[in-house]
Amino acid sequence: MPVRKQAVDLAGGPRKVGSRIRRAPPPPPEKKLSAAEVREREAWVMGIGILAVAMALMVVVLAAARWAGWSPSDYAISLDL
């Protein structure tokens, strides 16, 4: 004869206490940017992007020149004032 497990009474008994994990409050909503602030941010991003591309291109050109045997140190610059 198999032994039967006891049934669990989910409706009765003491009330279950909820989780005590404290959660951080939701972040405050972001403020709306004015058109001038958006244009200024876009100008900064565009300037940084142009500068980054120019520097990367300069590194590639100098690396190719070095590979070809040319170096800026081959030339002496003198200023006669």
C-alpha cells in the first residue's frame, strides 16, 4: 500500500508576509531639452566626430608612409625670422 503525502492547505493558515526587499524609487523623468540645447549638443557631437575621423585618417596616412620608407624625421625645419 503506497503512502500518500499530506495535502497542503493554501487557503487557510497564517497570512504570508510579502517580500521585504526594498527597491530603489523610479528615476525622475528627464527634462525636455530646448531647441538651442539640442543644436549645441549636435554641434559638439559633430565636432568631436570630425576630429576623431581626422585623427584616425592621419594615423593611417603616417602608418602607410612609414611602411613605404618615409618619415617626417627625414626633414629638418628651420625658421629664419
